[in-house]
Amino acid sequence: MQLYFQCMRAGNAPCLAAVLLALAPAAALAQGSYGTGSNQYEQRYGPPVDVSIDDLVRNSEAYQDRAVRTTGRLELYTAQMRSRLYMLKGAFGDSVLVNPVPDVAGEFENEAGMRWLGREVEVTGLFSVGSYSGPTEQRFLITFWSYTGPPEKELKGPIASKPVTLEALVTRPGSHDGQTVRVVGKFRGKNLYGDLPARSEQRSSDWVIKDDLFAVWITGKKPKGSGWDLDASLKRDTGKWIEVIGQPQTRGGVTYIKAIQLNLTSPPTPTADAQPPPPPPERPKVPPVVVFALPLEGEQEVAQDSRFVVQFSKDMNEESFRGHVVLRYAGPVRPGDRPFVGLRMSYDGGRRALTVDPGDVLRPGRRVEILLLPGIADIDGLQLTPRPGHPASEAVETLSFQVGL
């Protein structure tokens, strides 16, 4: 860093370019695409911390040599320099130099150029602090490997999109990735109700919509539009229904929609949600299996007031669930454990989904199991069988979840 500031004071652009390259994280020299590179850097430096420019400058010691994600107004750094160098300026006037790693430098220059100057840009990279303390020199640098340009201008008029339910997006992950879809969901703020795993949040500006049991993250736009503006941190603003037109992406079994256009709307009607029934297929001769669970099977941060939903591959005989579904804590009985005497179950034939309500608050930090015992059958009388790779023991299926602390 000392050589870096010597180059700046001398106004030597070639020298500064060479030093910036040397200051870039070692992983930046690895070859690879823009998408896979970000993962390499996070494996090396850890997940980025969301922080403002002004907080970076005023509490720089706390972020030294850490991965950060920040947003600021893109400007040219012109002090005694004869080549193009960028900086980000915060809301209160503080600023940091930003320099792309070689993997993304050409792409950033082609996209940014002079077009993004004066506009909000987000970067993710390694924060470094210089040792020079003069009053006019820049002391802070982010060597970034990922960036997001200014928000796109709001498109006017109708946008060609395919109506899709949140249930279709969640239960068939990846099937609509990259398409432009239209979904309707209830605003749930910044995951204020724990509808999605906390670790699945990618940016502090992301927020959630939900319809029935199915929730997705919305990215790329704040929850506001012409004549309305919702605060994602306040529960009092939740409950509004929002139409989102955007492009879904699935990561780790969780769906994210990059929003293109937002509108307040009314709740979807049952007829709007329902798809025309397909012609009745020939009666299958294969036994039923479990195809989906919500919360996701293996989830590590299940809420204490959760209900569990298990979806099957075929229409089930509702009576066969009676006496063949057990909810319990895994492992030996601990002090304070009590049986789930208030357990309630309901079966939705339209969705082929069994809802299991514990009827009690789950104990934090404990692992709970749903056991589906022999005797559960479909409407044709075929017995439930284990999924491939899930051999049966005392139960045909055992679904396991970890209750959050």
C-alpha cells in the first residue's frame, strides 16, 4: 500500500496500474468466468459484509482485508492522474477507490465507461486501508470481483410475460429460470416472518413475497412504485399484494426473482390460480412416493411455530394417514420434552399435500422428525414406498428438520 500512495502522489499512472494489480487478491489471477470467480473469492475471503461507504471510511479498521459489498455514486478519480481511475462516493461525501480484478476489468470498462458516472453502482470485493494519512490523498481501496450497475429505468406499458403461480416456481425449482414471468404474492418485507432460510438472503436490499405456503426472494428493485412505497423493515407494511414481473433464478433450492416491473394488485382469485385440468391420464400402476417437503427437508433454521407440508406423487387416501404419521424429537428424551398430543393433520387432495401442525411450540435447537409409517396408501390402494436412495427402516420415510435457536 505504501508504494501505491507514492505512485498517487507522483501522478504516475502506469506505476499505479501496476500496484493496483499487485494489490488485487491472489485468487483474482485465477482464470474463470465472471460467475464462478465470485465463488472462488468468497471461498478465500468469506461471504461479503454489507456496509455503506461512509461506514467503511469511518470504521476502516473493522473491515481491513475483509470481503465487503457496498453501493455508492461512481465518479472519476482525477487527482494528478493521466489515466482513468474510478471511485465510489457515499451519501455523506466519503469515498473509496475501486479497481476491478483482471477477470472483470474489461467487462466493467465496456459496461461502465462514462455511462455510469454519477449513478449508483454496487461492488463486491476486498477492502484495503493505506498507511498514508495526508489530508488530500485517497487512503482506501476496494479490489472488486463482482458489480451491479445502476437500476434500470422503469419500463412503461405492458411487458410480455408468462403468468406463473409461486407454487409452480417453488415446487418445480428451475423450470422457469431465465424466462420472464408474472407472479403475484403478499409482501412479507425483509423475510420478517422467517418464510425463507435466513442464510438464503443474498443482499440487504432483497425482500420476500408469499402466497399460501410458497415464498420467493425479490431482488433488483425496492418495493415501491408510482404512488406507493413499502418499508421492508416494518411489519406494518406487510400484507399488501404485489405483482412482480421478472426473471427467476434457482440457487440451492431457493427461488430468486430479479424484478423488472412492480405493481400493487389484489389477491389472486382461486380461478386465476387454478390451471385447466389436463385430460385424465391412464391410471398409473406405480406406488406413491414423497416428492417435496416445506420447509425444505434438512432445513437447519425451522421456526418454532412451523407447520410442515409433505407433497406426494399421487392422490392419497386421506384415511390412511390416521395412526401412521408420527412427529417426534430425534434422539433420547430430554428434560422438558413432551409428546405432541395436540398434533393436527389435514390433507389437500388438489395439491396432494399433507399438512402436519405440531399443535405446540417446537423446542429451539432440537431436531424434529416426521415418520411416515407403513399403511399409508394412495386412492388405488398402492402402499407408499421410499424414495430412491432413502431406504426404509422403522418408517417408510423419515423427514428431518432442525429448529432454529
